[in-house]
Amino acid sequence: MNILTVVEACGAGVGRHVRGLCRDLAAQGQRLTVAYAPHRTDEAFRRFVADKQKVIRFIPLEMRREISPASDLRALGQLLRVIRSQGPFDVVHGHSSKGGALARIAGRCSGVPTVYTPHSLVMSSPEISRAKAAFYASIERALGQWATSKIIAVSDDERKFILRLGLVPEDRVAMIENGIDDEDFEYFSTFDREENAQNPLTFGSTMRFSPQKAPGHLIEAFARLVEMSPRVPVRLVIVGDGELFAQARKQVGATALGEEISLPGWSTDVREVLRGLDVFVVSSLYESGLSYSTMEAMAAKLPVVSTDVFGTRETVPRVPGNILVPVGDPQALARAMYQMTTQTANGSVRRSLQKIGQANHDYVRTRFRLSEITRRTLKVYQALY
């Protein structure tokens, strides 16, 4: 097949999804063209572009995250020219809201079947106003009815949300979860953590410092945890970067916990970061499905404390010992973290946490393999061709 992938948000989970899917499809002999926004790439996506230029055609587009009629029309014109010059394409697959909108409009105008993966619909955020939610839903509904051959939801929660909003009829929604490379599972299977009782119990997260991920809630929860358990040495490590990073550093400074909280910035080796943690914490306000960071933490044999966002309620509670808490409640997050410090069913806290982590690894290894996700996505494409 000749496949055009369109993505504006090229970093974090969206970028990872696109990289893995396109790499696997190209390895299977499919023809791939990736139209992307260069100013929205992270280091991993830039390496992907440099490494795969011989097998995937990459085309930079002037896409912008914000709604701008002039900018959006220019990007749409560029995309239509790509379809005319590089086609004929068998399918156009748009990722995230802006990439998805432009891909579907261009595909509809060109008579090419379109697929859309939202990677979290902003209408599901508890912080968005009703007016904004209604506005975005109306746009998604119009595009869904007029220009969408198939929407791929990455969790059953998201699938139900799409249907509840009436974005497309039920027969035009597929559900395909995110997945992790087989080689990553092999790497994580070798993880063993020391049980040195002298080391602080380390809570941590990997995230994009954005309003959606609510890093401030995690810092606040940790400060409350320190107050709740003064006799238990604890640390917090949040790895990542983004628009709220400077604000998070100020918040840490205001807590007088600079020795206990580490914000090292973006890391090129998340796997080694996970090796140094005892508990993984998710403070997100909304997600589309089980996030890559949560899935990776489970694969890395870590117990999980998470807010009850899309995807987590279908997966995280399946393993006893993981804890879900209400969204937007730092106090509940702190209580759950404290509960992790009291896990002693197997003789010691760390041994108990490691048992939960091993069960997490076994669970995601049987359910979330990238090779299976690629196979199912290709099947969606082929059904439209």
C-alpha cells in the first residue's frame, strides 16, 4: 500500500506512536510518506527522520498547533500538493487534532480514504469550559461525518466517548491500543532492583510538562506525602521538559524540598530512568488511552499510582496493588503514594512493590505488543482500500 501519514504533534506519545507504526509498516514493505511539523519534533523524532530517510519519504509542512485560518489554509494547500505529486495514495492517516483535521480534509478533497487517531480528545479534559468543549466537539463532529472513513480509538473509554459525542457512526470506530517494541520488553525483563533499605523510596514520572499532565499536582502531592510520612525517606524524580518546566522548578523551590525533588529535564534514555524508580506516578488530567509512559513503567516492573483517566481504568486495576485516584486531586494522589510506602505483604516494602511490578510486566507483555498493533492498523487500512 501507499500510505500518507500526517502528524503535527511530533513529540511525546504521539510522536512515539507514529515512529513505531511507520517503522513497522516500512519494514513490511509498505510505502510510507510522513508529512510532519518540524517545529514540533523532539530529539527522538528528529533521529527517526534522519535514520529512516532511505525507506520513508519525509515532507515538512507549515502546520501550527493553534487554530489560524491563514496558517491552516497554507498547510492544507501544501498537503494537497503532496497528495497530487507523491500519490496516488491508498489511505491518509492523520494523528492528533491538527494533523487529523488537515489529513481528513485533504483526503476528502482528493478522494482518498481517511483514518484519524486523536491521541486524546481535548473535550475529555475536566478543565476545559463547556463552551470550548462544545466548539471543539462541533468541529470533530463535522469532520467525522463528512471526511472520516475510520477513527481509531486507543482505549475502550475513548471509543465510548467518541460514540457518546456522535463524532462518527459506530461502524466507523476501531479500537487499537498503543504498543511497546518487543525488544523493549526483552530489555525490561532483565530489570532487577536493589533492596537497600538505606536508600529513599523513589517515586517518579516521565512526562511532557504541560497542563494535560499536571506536573504541579504531582509536586504538591509529594510535598503532602513528606508531611504524612516523616519517618520514611522518600524522593521524587520527574523527567521531561515542556512549557510548564520553569513553573515546576519555581514550585519545587517554594516547598523547601529541593534535596528530595529532582527535575533533571529531558532524558535520552527513559529506560535507565525507570530503573532508578520504585513507584511510577501519573498525575494527568486526561488521556486517550493507556499512555506510553504508564505502559513502559508497567513493562519496567514498576507499581503504578495513577489518576483515573481514559485507558487506566481498563488496565491498571487489573493488577492488584496498583492504585487509581480521582483526577485533579493532589491530596488523593498523596494518600495513594503513602499507601505504597506501607506495602509489607512480602516482608518488606520494596519486596512487595517488586511483586506488583513483576505482575505489571507480565500483564502488559501479553497485551500491548507493537507488532500486533501494526498488524491491526494495516488491517484497517486494507478494509478501506
